[in-house]
Amino acid sequence: MSGPLRIGVVGAGNISGAYLETLSRLPNVRPVQVAARRPERARAVAARFPEVRATTPEDLCASDEVDLVLDLTTPEAHLEISLAAIAAGKHLYGEKPLAPTVEEARTILDAACAAGVRVGCAPDTVLGTGIQTARACVEKGEIGVPVAATAFMTTPGHERWHPDPEFYYRPGGGPLLDMGPYYLTALVLLLGPVRRVTGLSGSPRRTRTIGSGPRAGTTFPVEVATHVTGVLEHQGGALSTLMMSFEVWDSTLPRIEVYGTEGTVSAPDPNSFTGDVRVRHAADPAWHTAPVLGGYADGERGIGVADMAHAIATGRPHRASAELAYHVLDVMEALLAAAKSGDSRPVVSDSPLPEPIPAAARPEELGQG
């Protein structure tokens, strides 16, 4: 096709505005429709973005005006929306995780392969300057041979700020499946795919209470582990220690650090696109900030969709790929299984690493050749 890739957005929750802000300003994509199970939510989004028309999920997936369906629904709805979009011959890009389970994710990938359409998946934060610069530092050998890494995500829970937080505490949610994709995708980019995991988990509070919005004070049950810790063995031999928690009120832990034979790289929050990358070599008297060595400058939610649109137009692999998201989901499912059984679990999937993004690349330039 010629011209911008036409985007239909399914899901009108908090994150939809962030995506539409980005997609509305980039030249190689054009949002045209928005849909939600609650029609008033779709209409509210359409009122903020006049270029999109409110409709239903069913009509959006079937529409001839849509080339790619952007699925921003909660995890339990991903399979239904994904299969409807694929059956209609649409490309698909989804919010993380790819699906609540590896089995459902495999169903999506198999259907896409049979239909000849592409599937992409968040997070695209790893395409920003923060993680891309950290990756460049590691791949350039600035810290020697990577030996280990740590990754910590701690928060007391999303119910303090989210008006409808129950899905974070149902199957497909929890700190690992909600926030783990940011950290694990970054770790895979920094150290390569994972081949084995072990871990433990807990859920000390069986209920949570909504802290803001019209439903403040409402109590609901917790159905998933809310504190998960594990060790990942990467294919190159490096070991990553991971902690994902909805149980920590505050901490001074780093986000991600990679330890090598000749130094350390400290990466910024993988849930953001930017941030300083700090490096300390064995002979350095102190940390220093690395120059930007890669990543889309001024990236925001949606650059993965624009990168995918450019890849479709030019016939190359897109970076926020379903294969990478599938591997990350496989790692998370194996980690939860290991935590339940008390032993280590192999990770049978693999993923090619996406091409690095050169420094000074800008999303606005996608589609210009």
C-alpha cells in the first residue's frame, strides 16, 4: 500500500491517549478509528482526537479503512481481539503482554503466520535512547564480558492511582506480567535470550482497596502473586537477578545494572524512553554518563507501531516483534512455574534480537526513505 498505515485502536483506557498523541503526529501512520466495549469511552477519546471515529470493536476489525489493529485492551481480551483482527487480514500490534499465557500467544502467532500478517507487541520503550544506549555500551565491550545483571521494579501497587485496577490482580496481571515485559525485554536486548529460570513468589495480601476515582474504597480480591523474584540464565552464560513487586512501599534499588569483567553499566527505567546511562570502568575513580549512542530521540508510546509501519513499507523485520514478546512471555510463565514448583525450568523459545537503532534517529523521519 502507499501512504500512511491506517490504525484502528481497540481499547479506550488510560494508555490510549498516549498512543494517539504520538501516532497523530508521525507521518507514516494515521489513526482513523477507536473502539471500546463501553461505547461512551470510545466517544470520549474520539472527542479528544477528531481525526478518529468512534465505533465498535467488531466493526473496527472488519473495516476496510483499517490496515493495522492496535489492541490496547486488558490481557484477558487479547486473544479475542487478535484473532478477529487477523481473520480480517489486518496487521496487529498489542499492548504487553502478548497474551495471558504462552498457549494463547502461540495461537495468535500461528493464526498470523497462516494469514500472512504481521504482529508486533509492546514494550517499545526499549527503542528509546536509554536502553539503546545501554545496549550499545555492552555490545561495544565497554564493560568487558557481561557476567551478571540485576533488575528491580518495586511499587506498593497500582490500586493507589488506577480507577479500575482489578485486572492487575487477575490472571494475566501481577507485577511480573504487568511490569516484567519492560525489564525482561531490556535484559534480553542487553544480554541475549534466556534459556533457564528459577524463582520464588508470594502474595501476602489477599485483598486490595481502590485508592482514587469514583470507586475509591472498593475492595477486591488478589488472584496472582504480587512479589516475584528469580534468577535468569541467559544463553551467553550471564545470570540476571530479577525482583518484581507490588509489595514494596519504597526503595533505593537501581532499575537495571549490567556487571562485566571490566566495569558496570547502569541503565535507566525501562518503562521510559530516555534517561542517563551511567558507566564505571574498572580504572575509573567515579561513574560517568555515557553519550547517547542509539535509540529514537524523543520517543513516546507508539513508536513501536511507527517502526513496524516503516518495516512493512520497506520489507524489513520490525523491532517490537511478536517473537521477542513471545520469548519474554515464555520466560515469565516459566518463572512463575518455577516459583510454584520450587525447581528450575527451561525456556524453550528463542528470539532473534532486533537491529539496534542508530543514534539521532527520530520517529518523525520514519517513512521518508
